[in-house]
Amino acid sequence: MALISRREALLIAGGLVLVQPSLAVAAEHSVEMLNRHPDDKKKRNVFLPRILTVQPGDTVNFVTVDRGHNSASIDGMLPEGAEEWKGKLSKDTAVTFDKPGYYGYLCTPHYALGMVGLIIVEGDGKLANLEAAKAVKHRGRARAEFEEIWAEAEAGGLLS
């Protein structure tokens, strides 16, 4: 069995400290697609949570708890260079978010009923698409839902 000197141990430990930041592992998150909010039965066709903050490289799994829903990106509510997505009805969909910014999404059949949500990806350049995302016009109940989402995000300090 070989012993290492104190100097070698310190060099090894120093090297581990230098390597440690690059060992960051991307996280996985879940957003449930539901017919009714579990805490407020008056709220129908919802994503839970409807606002989610993630880091670049994280994956969000849109989970079909109730059938008849999907997740799809909203035109104009993605950072420049980010990929659009459109999941299939009643199927789980996994989306990896690489670009910082604001991502609006909807359930295709329930968009006008207000089934929408927001993913915020932290990092340099996060604010680049904020104003464009906020300026997107929505129809039906989605308009009021996004007004609430933006107000909630602002109250939570997520718009700076």
C-alpha cells in the first residue's frame, strides 16, 4: 500500500476543488397536467406548478396526470435560438432548457380556457426576451391567466 505525502494530498485536494464546479449535474423537474387544481376545484385545466424556475441544462417533464392534455411552446415566448416543442395529447413530454430566458407554454386544446404556464431559465441573458414574451397577445382566458402569471412572477422577484 503506497502512502502519499502531505504535499501530494494538498495538490490532489486542490485539484478536486478546481474540478468541482464542472461536476454540476442538470436537474429534472415535473409539471403536472391536470383537469382540476388539487387545492381549488374551481380551477380547471391547469399546469401545476404554472411558474417554474430552472437552470440551463435542466429538463422539465410535463406529466400527464389526466388525459387530454399536452404541452407546447407559444410563438413569441421563447428566447432567440431556443427550440420550440409540441407534445402529443395524453403523452408525457420532456423538454431540456438550454437558453436563459422566459418560455411561455400552453395546452393546445385548452389554451383559450387558460391552460398556460411559464418556465424561467436563469443565467446570463435571461432578460433578453422578457419584454417580447410579455407583449404576446393571448386569447380567451389565457389573457387573464398570463396577467396573473406575470404579476406573480414580478411579486416573486423573477422578472429581474
